[in-house]
Amino acid sequence: ARHSYATSVCLANGVSIENVAKMLGHSNIKMTQHYARVLDSSILKDMNNVRDVLSNCL
């Protein structure tokens, strides 16, 4: 349940991993990273954001 909460609810909706750590009561972000696998959709979104920023610089 904690893994699903961290990935499906929080990270998939743009909540930072630091805030997820606090929500889960973790004192160390490494524990949160155990639960929070990186979502492919999140990677794609970030890659598109970087592409857009770089395109605007040219």
C-alpha cells in the first residue's frame, strides 16, 4: 500500500520526492526511494519539458 501511495498517488501527480518522504514519515529520502520507483510517464514528461526549454533557447 505504501509503494502504491508513493508512486500512483503522489509522484504520478507531481508531488516531489522530498514531500512524499515527509508524508510517509521518513527521516531519510533513501527510504522513500525504496518505495518510489520512477514512472515512465514521469520520465517522458520531464524529457519533454527539457526539450521545450532547450527549443526556446535556440
